[in-house]
Amino acid sequence: MKIAFLTVGNPARLTGGYLYHREVFARLRAAGVEITELVVAGASLAEQLVAAPGLGARFDPRPFDALVVDALARAVCAPWLDGWRAIRPLVAMVHELPAVAAGSGPQEAQELAFEAPLLRADRLIAVSDDGARILAGRGAPPERIVVASGGLDRLRAHWRPSSPPPAPDADPPSMVLCVAQWIPRKGVLELARAWAQVARPGWRLELVGETEPDPAYAGQVRAALAVAPPWSVVVRGPLSDAVLAEAYQSATLFALPSHYEGYGIAFAEALAAGLPVVGCAVGPVPALVGPEAGLLVPVGDEPALVAAFSRLIEDASLRERMGRAALAQAARLPTWDDCAAAFKSAVDAAIAERQGAPESRPDTPQQR
């Protein structure tokens, strides 16, 4: 099987969507699937619109058995999707719909126009049941939607053996870990403001992930962190898998008050490490975390976020119970092998359904 995967931006980034692609494609390639990954534009909307008119001449779908298009590439691919779909089976890979993240307003209307051809794909891959419901609500036929949630086990190769318990007089530091890029929808600013109110000796907040995708937002986060005691915050930036595994195993709590998640790979990895979770009750997060492993608060409710931190910091027995619940919840979540199998099933179904369809080659962009 030969698959063309069309995406945008920098696939080497250590963010959830790009990590998902790397993990899934590694498994499919090991199983003999040939995947050609094509970066067709920069990630920004402006870069995509500049690249869109020439994409039809640069990309020929005919050498491939199926096309998989990243929803992030919606603008650069939109003029061509219907024409490509007339030639080869088309699968939309939807971590999140940008129109959902954009919210209401002029930007949402523009995004809806770009996303409409994706919704007509032969199959759509969602990364959560919540995402599948959103796609169905936008008009995608439910029978064409396949859920392939990300795995939680990519770091297990780097897990260290369980350490012996500390000596009775030892006082190991307690750590709240956040793994996220600094963009508004990840809620890092709210986390920083809450931490400034609850930080106390013996506890520190460690922030892992890209800090500069949005420089203006990063400035706000740094200003909020400056209010907290300097010994209580460590900004680590992106980490290798081995170092990130160490961070998860060294942490006491995991915190990520996202406003919106497609799935939440970092939440799943935190559960696999047995960490209680502080987050927001939004999208797929409640189902992913489960009712006993997390304290989930409303989006934007800073007092509730402060109260959740205070409760867990002060109650070691609660942390222990939630840690056990985290491990039990993790045992119910998919692995990356499960994810790759579901992904392949969507592509297989699209190919099987379209076998024998006549070919045509579009010479001009399709109308949206």
C-alpha cells in the first residue's frame, strides 16, 4: 500500500499532532506500508493561501493508493480536495477542526469554508469520541468516521525501574509537571497565575514544551510566572523522550488547564505515570482522565484552579488514591499499536469502498 500524507508546518516539532504522525507512521512502515509525507506549505493561514494555487501542479495523486490530508493543511489543500478525491480515496486526519478552535466570528466562517471539502472525504479519522461527535455535527456521515486515539506508551522504553522508598528523614521535592506548548488554548497563562497563588516551599512547577510559538503570549506567561517565588518555577522547554520520561516519573502531579483538546496525549502519558491530574472539564478530557484520577475545573475559573492545587498539595492521601486511579485508567487506554491499527483500518476501508472507481485529473481548483 502506498499512502501520500499531506501536512503543513514542521513535522519535527515535539507537539501532539506531529508526535502522533511519527508514532503511527513508524508502525505502519514497519508493517510494510509505504508512506510519503509531503509538507505542502508553512503552517500559518497566510502561508497556505500563498501556496494553494500551485499545489495542483506540484502534487499528482495517481501514484498512490490513498491520500491522507492533515486537517491543519485545510486551506492549502481545499481547492484541490474534491478533484483529488475523484482520482484516489481521500482520508481526512482530524486532530482538531481549526474552526472549533477559532470560535465564533469572521475567522470561523472562513475556516468552515476551508474545512467543507475535508468533511466530504471517504473516511475521517478523529482522535477522540468527542472529536467524532464534532465531525458528525458538522455534517460528516457518522459511518465514515473512525476514532484512532493516540497511545500512552511511547515513553515506556525510557521508564526507570521503581526506586526504593526514601529514608525516613528524606524530604524529596514535590513537582507539578505541565507538558504543553505556550499557546492560549493550552491555558498556560491561567496555570501560571494560579501557581503564583499556591506556590509553597517544597513544591515547584516545571513547564515542559515549546515556549515561543506565540511570543506575545509567552511574554504574558513569563510576567505571571515572575509573581511566583523564583525557586518555585522551572522552565525546561522541549525535552527528548528519555528526559521527558524522567520528568513524568519524578513528578507528583500533572497540570494542564487546556481550553480545548483534540485528545490529550500528555494527559494519557501522565496517567501512565500514575499522576493525579489537574485540568479543565472540556472536550475529551473528562472521558480520558476518568472520574477518579483528576480534579477538573471549568475553563477560565482561576479560583477553582487554585482550590484544586491547594487540595492536592495539602492532602497526600488524596494524591495517593488519585495516583492509583490514574494507573487503573491508563490500563483502559489505547496503545500506539492500537492507534496505528485503527488508522490503517480507516485507509483500508476508504480503498475498499472506492475500488474500481473511474479516474479523472483536475486541471483547475475545485470550487468551495
